[in-house]
Amino acid sequence: MDRPVPSAPKRTPLTASMGRTSAPLIHQSLPTVEEVSAGGIVVDTSTDLLNVAIIARLNRGGRLEWCLPKGHPENQENNEQAAVREIEEETGIRGRVLAALGSIDYWFTVSGHRVHKTVHHFLLVSTGGHLTIENDPDHEAVDVAWVPLADLGRKLSFPNERRIADLAREVLPQYL
């Protein structure tokens, strides 16, 4: 006896691109966590190069990423105080805040939750210290370097931080 062949669910271009048929999509929201960090650009104004201290971290894939030093405020710190402390901890360079450079925010997912992170950036002038990652309590930084402000955009890994570097180049001359 011949048996009828069941017909497959109809696939539209949209469902084909989504890798499914017309069955309903089950959407489960991940819990969201809000995080705040502060950091920025600390400039050595003792030379014409206007060197900036930046750090390298390994991402989850093990790739080296050069970025601006930053971290979470502790205790009753405001964002400006946290930026000064975090920059010194991660780079070894003490600094004094000259100006706020603005904030960036982005989303990422980790360990079953979404993180909405806001980072407040400041422009600082170096007041002392020497480059080291030895004082980084979280040991996130794997390297630290001085980079001329003019080359900073080519060295930083993230476009949003390159925009902060562009803004620092615009703002810094009024403080020199």
C-alpha cells in the first residue's frame, strides 16, 4: 500500500535565513546587570610626543587587546576618583584630572546574563610614577606601554575608545 508522503512545513526566505520553519520562536530574556567603570587617558606632557599610558588585556578568546585603563568605583568613590585610582593601579602612572571626555556604553553577554556597561572617561595629566602592571590588583593587564597621542587611535583595539582618543587630542591643547 502506498503511503502519502507528509509535506514539510513551508519555508519562507525569512524562516530559511533564521534556520527554522514557521514554528514559533521561544524568546527567553537573560537577566541584565548594570555596570559602571571609570578611566581614561593619562598624558605625559613632559615631552613633545605627549605619550599616553595604555594597557593590554587578553580577551576571552586569548587575543591581546590594547585599551584605556578603567575599572569600577570602590566604596564611596565618584567616577573621577575611580578613574585616577584605576589608571594608577593598572599603569603605575599617577595623574590629575583635567577634563571629562564623556561616556560610552555597550552591551555584552557573560555567564548567562547580559551586561550593560557605562564607562566614564577623563583626560589626566601625568604627575608621576613609572609604567608597571605590578600594582593591578585584578591582574587583568598583561602589558603596559607609552604611546604617542598622535598614534593612539592606531594602537587602541576598540572604535569607541579611538573616538575618546580623538576627543582628547581636540581638548588637550587648551590645557597645555
